[in-house]
Amino acid sequence: MIQTSLHQDSLSALKDAFDGQGIVRIFNFLEPEAAHELSTHIAEKVAFKNAFFLNNQNREASDEEIANLSVEERRNLYRGIYQLAGQGTGFLYGRHKVSQDSDDVLTEFLSKLNETSCIDLIRDITGNKVVSHADAQVTRYRVGDFLTRHIDNIPGETRRFAYVLGLSPQWHPDWGGLLQLFEQNGTPTSSYMPVFNSLTVFDVNKVHSVTSVAPFSPQSRYSITGWFRA
């Protein structure tokens, strides 16, 4: 499923890119048929919960749970989410944590991601030999969904490198949903479109966001994200 055998020149280029920028993209990460099967499965079969930040807590609610709120409760929910986002804190997107309770397609992907050949590839590219395993969550960004500026290096965690596997075919940059990087002072530096079947790996100390999906986007932005950990 995962194409870990890279030509030495390609591997050297990836190493150089990561060493110089702290971020790298591995295109055609999965075998083409596997990428399309995984993409279709996620879009059609995976049940998501809406993840958001409210009242100083990370929270989740299904579409059904939100729909069962009164009109006033829903209005207050989104008002609270957007007010915090306007102050630079928060997120709103669909999430499914891949675990032993997930379906076979997702658990197989996570198993392949944790195979020695894949972990060794990440070790080689990043130069970090303590990386031992990866976790995964499936994410869905619908119109208006977003993730504000933050870093992924959380005290007490074993995260070393974040990753994003793009699984939305033919995504257009005007639709939003871009991985945006920043200087520590908030100055934007570079952005990355979620290219289909590309694995973007970056240092957890990098300030980043996911820009809001535009109201005219004809599709949702799907990906698998997570962290390579020690």
C-alpha cells in the first residue's frame, strides 16, 4: 500500500528539503489504487464527529447531536466557536480517531504506516532516529471549517513530526483548506495545497493553521493526519 522504496536521489532531495525547511512533501505516497480506494472509503463510509473548541475545552459532537439542539442553542454554539476563532483560538472540523474499533480499511492503513519500512523512511528523511510509531485520525473540512494558528508540540506528549496525507482528488487552492505556515510572530511564510496522495511531514514546533474552506467549495477536504512519535 505505502510506497517506501525511493530512488536514492529522491531520498536525498527529501532529506535536504527537510533539513533546510523543517517540512517536506512525499508525493505518490500510496500506491495509486490504494489511494483512490482509501479516499472513496473515507468520503462514503467514515462517520465523523465535529471537533471544536469552546469554554476552554476541546469538544466533539455529531451532526445529529447538533441538529437536536434548539435554534438558539445552535446559534450560541457557533457564535462561541467563531468568537474564539476571531481571537486566534479554536477549530471546527470533522474528526474520526483511528483505533482498534475503526473499520478494517482504516486499521490496515494505520498498521501499514507503522511498518518498519515506513518508520525507517521517516527516520531517514528527518534524521530523527527516536521515531518509533505513528497514530492517525481522519479529518473532514466542510465549507466554513478551519483550524487556527498553533503548534503541535505539547508538553508531556511524544510527538516529533506532524503529517497530513491529502485524500481529496483534484482539490483547487481557491477552495481554501490550505496548510499555512507562519513565523513565530504570526507572519505567514508558505502554504501547501492538500495535493491528492501527498504526505506532508513537518516539525511539531512549526506554527501552522488550516485555512477556512471557502463557501463556494464544491467538495469537502479529506485527509488522514497525525504524528510520528518517539
